[in-house]
Amino acid sequence: MSSSEKTQSLLNIIRQADNFPNFSTGYPERHPINGKRLIPLYLSQKDFQNKIEPIGILPAIFINEIKNEKGLKILSIMKKLNEKEKSEKRKIKEEQKKSKNSNEDKSKQQNEITKGKEKEKEKRKEDYKITVLAIYFSDEVNAKGVEGRTEVMARLVDRWKNEKKFGYALKAWTGEKISIYASTRSLFWQKDKELKNKARKPFGNVAFEIERAAAPIFGFTTLGVDLIGTCLCFQRIDSEYGLMYRIVTAYQDEGDKFGTVSGAIAAGKTPLDAVIVAAREEAGWAEELIKSNAKTAGLISLFQISKWGGLLPCDYVYDLKLPSEDPQTPKKVGEDNAFQLLSISELFSALENNEFTPNSSAIIIDFLIRHGHITAENEPNYLEIIRRLHRRTGIAGPGH
């Protein structure tokens, strides 16, 4: 590879796509931005006790939003505070009182006896701290299987949407559900032989379905597909490859950035189903072309933190070899969906100039590694890049 193709390490580009810090625990227990605890979600309390991969991880500050939700249970412990902890807790409460509206002065007219009882109760509360350990589904809900859990989650996120909560996530509401998975080691799958065998089949360990836009709130594994189209470009002197790419507008806040043809995997669908839909809708490629020429090329596992703090742990990658005599440049699907062919050197320039969305940058770097354009000889951080493209998230997914 000539120096005109690659001039600097691509590790910083990968860091933008895989921006969740390393963690040594089984799953992330603290949010890296605010340091608050992350609460795991399981099918049952026993799954938490058995320390298997959780379905998702929810910021502790959201507990109040679900504590009265029918069908969901909260596992917590009460711990007695030492004097230092009690002092800190009182300090926080005093600061909160100072910030309250002056209208609350009317409370002074309360009955003195009632007031005294409340103070005593409050004092006893100050001696203890309640720590939430996990969230799980009730036995009644689990007895209804996927449908029961889907109903609970739909009711919850629909309420949030109607109350205009979590607008930073739910503003991208799609009306499309995706599948969320529970670990195959969950005791739920061990109840009978039929359930156990079903969970072991490809995409068989579905816990429930949920609105796609809500998934990052819970830190669920969100599966999608990315398709890179290549063709033999004999008019190119420096490379035999050309790559299709488009301006990404949907679900992106990056502005005028480029990305690969991509899409989410809808509930009940396979990665190939999703590739066919994305190729047709975004590029105008026929289903026959995809079925004949698209080849699965593995899986990218990144752990991203969105700008608003949502957690987004994976993408299936496909390569599409286009006929050299007719590269079938995709039609212009919309005003913002322009495509063009890039040589490998142009592709490296676009990467280094930060012209791609972070996720698409990772997909393209993976492509360049698989096709021998990024190697241990020309990339000083080769091993670190490989590791971060196949990240352990600690969150359950298909088949594990």
C-alpha cells in the first residue's frame, strides 16, 4: 500500500464508534458519563443471582419511571448507613429543601403532632439506604412468554411517549419493533425441553419485542446490517475496488456525513431479510441481485454511547459484488441520498477527513482489514483496532 492511501493510524476513528470505556465486571455497572449506577434487567430474579448476562442495563435514575409498572419487579436491599454516610445524606436533603418553591411555606400550618411523627419517620429513613440491584419480570408475565413481556414493555414506552419523556430518544419513533434477547443460560429456557431447544436455534432466545427508538434507553443489544457494494473499476489506476456510499440523514445527528447502506433487523426477520429491504429502499438494488451476490462477512460488535447517554451495544456486515461491466450505481432515492464510487485511496482520505459517520467508519475499516488494505505492517494499532471491532459488551444477544 502506498503512503498516499493511508497516512495515519485509524485508531482514533474507531474510538469514536466504540467509545464506551473498558470494564472489568461481567457487564457495565456505572454509566461512563455521569458515574451513576446501571441496573441490569433480567427475565427472573434467579438469573441475577446466577450472574448471567443481563438483557439490558438501565440507568438508576430511571428507576422511578418503572417502579410502579405492572409486570416488572425491582430487587433491592436496605443497608444501614454509618455516621459519615448519614451526614452526607442529610446534607443533600437540606440542599434539596433550600431549592424548593417558597409556596411550600404553607406546610408550616400542619398539625404539630403529625409533623412530629413525620420527622421521626424521616429520621429513621435517614439511617438506611435502599440500593436497587436488578429489575426483572414477574412470574405472571413470564408465564405468558414473549407476548407477555412485549406487552409490558410496549405499555411502558407508550406511556413515556405520551408523557413526552425521553424525547431525545423517542423523537425518532419508528413504529417498528425489534427483537431483544435473553441469555440462553437463563433458567426460563430450562423449564422444559421445547423451550430449551427453541432458545438454542438461531435467533431463538428472544425475550420480547420493543419499539426500535426505545432500545438505547435500556442498553439493549440492537442488531442491524450494513452493506458495502464493490465492483471492479478498471478505470482506476491505484485500486481495483470502488465502494458505494450515501449521505445518511435518517436517525443521524452528525450532519452532512456519509455512510454505508444500512438498516435495522425488524422483529421476526433475519439479517439477510434486513439487507434485502435496506438495499431496495436506500439503493434501489433488486432482491435478485442481493440474493445472488451479497455475501455475509461477519459481525461488528461496538459499544457506543449516544450524545444523550443512550447505550448502543452490533452490526452484521455484508459485501455485495457488483458486475464490473455494469456497477449499477444506485438511483438517487431522495434529495439527500447521492451515491458515488470511491477508490481505496479516496476511501482512506474520506476516513481521515472524518467524512463518514462513526459507525460507518468502523464498518469500512473492517472491510479494508478483511480485504488486506489495512495490515499489521501498515497500521501500528492493528491489534487494538481488531479488538475494538469485536467488543465484549456483557449484554445478552442472539445465541448467548
